[in-house]
Amino acid sequence: MADDLADRLRGSGYRLTPQRQLILGAVEQLGHATPDEVLAAVREQASAVNASTVYRTLEVLEELGLVRHAHLSDRAPTYHSTRGPEHFHLVCRNCDRVQSVDPDVASALLEALRREHRFEVDLGHLAIFGRCTDCPPPSGDTA
């Protein structure tokens, strides 16, 4: 992680700082995390890091292609590392569980969008909202 981060930062005119290392490490450890969740994780190791540093660093890390964000709720964006395989997200509106899904699951849809609409989907930002089948139906719902 540190070598890749250092190379990308230097290649774009940035310095490698302990805060940047901590923030990328927190995103990778947390999986999917809002800036506030990243801040809380980083503050466990370096209490002097503030929210504006986290937000600025996440922007830099995204610019460098080391993290991506998706909107998995109506609140702040959620960041995840690009080290893992590409994926899209299923978000349960009932229990807030987020599942990462392999793009092959949506290959027919992606191909139809490409062919019929001349549109390439940016999967890392895709979130499909619904309800886990394990969650109870909303009250008044008979389905």
C-alpha cells in the first residue's frame, strides 16, 4: 500500500504524509466508509487529524484512483478502496446492509445499455436500493 500510494502521490506532485497513509489504510480496513467513519478510525491512531484533512485527502486519493465513492445513503458519500475487484452495491433500506456484487451478475443489463443506449456504466458508483429478503416486509406490506 505505502509504495503504491507514495508513487502515485509523487507522480501527481503530492507528498506522502502520515495522515494520507492513515486515511487510505482506514478506508481499506473499513471496506465501505463515510468520511466521518474514516475520521473516527484515524483518530484512534492520530487524534490530531481533523475532518477537513480527511475530506481533502479522500478527494486526492480518489483523483489518484486509489479510492472511489458511491452514494449508499441519503447522507455523505461512502468510500471504498480500488484495490479489490470492481463491484457495484446492493443497499437494504431496512437494515442498511451493503453487499458488494460482481459486475458479471449484471452483464446482460450492462450489455443492453451499451448496445441499445450507447451507454457505459460506471459500476463503482452504482448502488441499487431495495430490501433484503431476510428483512421483514414494511408494515402494511402483504407481499
